[in-house]
Amino acid sequence: VFLKKKERPKTLERGGLHRFVRHPLYAATLFAMWSLLLAVPTMSYLTTCLMITFYTVAGIIPEEHKLKREFGWEYERYRRETPMLIPFLKLGKMKAEESPGR
């Protein structure tokens, strides 16, 4: 017997932690990993942190393109208003000049 996955309505999640960053799971993972660097301050762990950070950001790029295709202008507005990974940091927000139709 195969269980069919119940379709969830396609809505853009903007509540909870998504109010602060667009990718809260990635942000929490990177925060924990970089915090551990204080406990394990070795060159090999620093290299690991840098590589995982690069890999994570590289993975976010296609995910953001997918979300943009799926939600259109609604995602663009969310992207303009909400930082990618670091709460309250303007880096990663889309500038108003980049918004569609301008």
C-alpha cells in the first residue's frame, strides 16, 4: 500500500522565524557551526566552516530561483524585506531598484 502525500496549499511562509530570515534552518545551522569554532579553534575546523558556508550559500541560490518562479512578485517583496541568513542585516536583501517593473 502506497501512501499518497497530502498536498499542502502553496503559500509563502512568512511567519515565525521566517519573519527574521528567509532561510532559518540554514541560518541556525551556520550559527551553531561557527559558534563551535570558538570551542574548537583549529585551522581544519575553520576550513570546514568556510567550505560548509560556501556550500550552503551555493545551495540557497537555486532554491531562491525556484521560490521566485513559484511565488513570483510575492517572493520578490519578501526577499526585499527580509535578510537571507543574518537577522537585522541588510546584506542579502534585494534593493528597491532591483524590484520588477522599475
